[in-house]
Amino acid sequence: MEKKKIILTGIRPTGNLHLGHYFGAVGNWVKSQEEYNEFIEIADVQALTDNFNNPDKVRKNVRELTLDLLACGIDPNKATIFIQSMIPEIAELTIYYSNLVTVARLERNPTIKTEISQKKELFGQGGESVTYGFLGYPVSQAADITALGGTLVPVGEDQLPLIEQAREIVRKFNSIYGETLKEPEHLLSSIPRLKGLDGNEKMGKSLGNAIFLVDSEDTITKKVMEAKTDPEKIHKDDPANPDICMVHYYHKLVSKDNLDTITSECKAGTRGCINCKRELAKNMINFLQPIKERRRYYEENPDKVDEILKNGTKIAKNKAEETMDKVKKAIKINYFEK
Ligand code: TRP
């Protein structure tokens, strides 16, 4: 167990998971838990950087997210799910790391830069919306990763600058205080970003183009029936271009057995969009069936979920304590040790 490489990933508890999360991230974590020592952080501290005025939302979503993760097939006997705020060593590390990063460097971080400009659009140019905590969340993320000894970090493309920032912090730390920490590497998903039902480049909660894992069969069908198809196809028997059709895009994910037929019928104009959508809705519902069943099991056993979180957090805390000991020694703040 100990010899396996450590994967560390995190996710903010701000809402239910959708298919974009599944295909872009969590589905891969389900596979990687088989061969790696995998830690999955419920990043509630990070969620609070944006939602400090909405603690109820974060609290509720810690449980919701855990249910979604278990539903997707994260196995608590193989992977460790833990709660960020329950590991004070991460906050402690963040303080020491924050000396190793300039404010200018944080402001230049492309992920932060984009998020700040989005905030400015929302709140005006004043910039009051950018807090010290928000600007510093890449530092805290570097602490998440290194506290657990994570060497591989599976992320989407938008997170790459955060991994780069973590690598810089590690290098700086090691160059000043001696070789102590391991530089993490990113692990890019094969589908880093899933398109929305409307054809938008990204499926997102706020974009209103997502299918959530908890959506009911009726909701899924309704959403699929509204998905964007080839606009040039007017009549049921017009030939169409599957490459620009969102229905076909999702068929590729959930209708693998029948994909060749679907594609050729679409191109030949022998498949109407309405039937094609019905078939997609049915396949998507089937695809989500085992996920929903596992979720139901854990919903009915909330004590098990609490147990999983408590155990996972205990394991993660032990690991973070080991890192903290090494870090204190390196910075020479281990006063009563020889
Ligand atoms: N920033 C990530 C997100 O918004 C969540 C996250 C927190 C994370 N800590 C992490 C990702 C550590 C990878 C590693 O989705």
C-alpha cells in the first residue's frame, strides 16, 4: 500500500455533480483508485474563499458531494475521502508557504486572473470582491497537495496554473530549507472538459446546460429532448452532420454498443432527431442507473457516510502530521526537538 504513488485531488463542495464532473474527473478517479493510493479532498476551506457568506451551502454540500462521489463508485476501502477543514495542518502549511509567493505572482496566475475578471464583471471594477483569502487559495491548494504527499494530481485544464504554482512553491521551499517536499505532477484527463447540452464548450451548473447525476428520469428526458442538433436538418429524413450534434456527442459516451448504426443512420437521414433523442435519454438513464442505486444505498445509511468521512479524515490527518513534522524541522521551528 505505502509503495504506491499518491494521487491527491480535490473538489469544492458547492453543488451536486453533473456528467461533466463524471466524464472529466470522477470517472477517472474511480479507475485510478485501483492502482494508486488515492486521496480525495472535499475542499470546504477553498469553497469558503468564495462562499464565506454562505456557510449553509458549503455545509450541506459536503454531504451531497460525498454521496455523489460514493455513488460514482469511489470505494472507501480503496480511496480516502477527507474534509479539508478538519486537517489544521493544511492551514498551518499555507501560512509558511505564503512567505514563498509574491502577491504579483498570484495576481498573474491565469486561473486567478480569469476568476478575478469574472468577479469584476459581477461586482464592478472596485475589486472589493477580491479578498486576501481568495487571492491566496493557490497557496492553500499547494498545501493540500503537499500535506498528503501527493505526487500526481488529476485535474482539468483550468487547474494547470495551480499545479504549476504548487511546483514553484515546492522548489522554493526545498531551495531555502533543504530537500523536504516532492514536486507534484498533473494528470490530465482524456476528456478535460465535457460540452453542454446546448453546445457550449463547457457543461456547468451556472450555464444551465448540465445533466446532474441526481436528475430524475423525467428531468433527464426533458433536458435531452432540448439538446442542440444540426441546425441544417429541418425534416425528419434530412441527412445530418453528427459532428455538430450534441445528441450524437453524448451517444458517443453512453451508446457505445450501437454507435456505428446511430452514426450511419444520422448521416443517411434514416433517423429522426426525436427518436434519436429518445434513445439517448434511455441510454443515459441506464448509464446512470448503478450510480443512482449506490446513492440510494448511502442516502439510506447516513451513519455509514459519516463513518467514511471520519475514517478518511483520520487517515489523511496522520499523513499531514508527518509532513508537518518534516516541514517544522526544515524551517527550524521544532523548538524542543534535538
Ligand atoms: N481547485 C479545485 C477546483 O476548484 C479543487 C481543489 C482543491 C483541488 N484542492 C485541490 C484540486 C487539490 C486538485 C488538488 O475544482
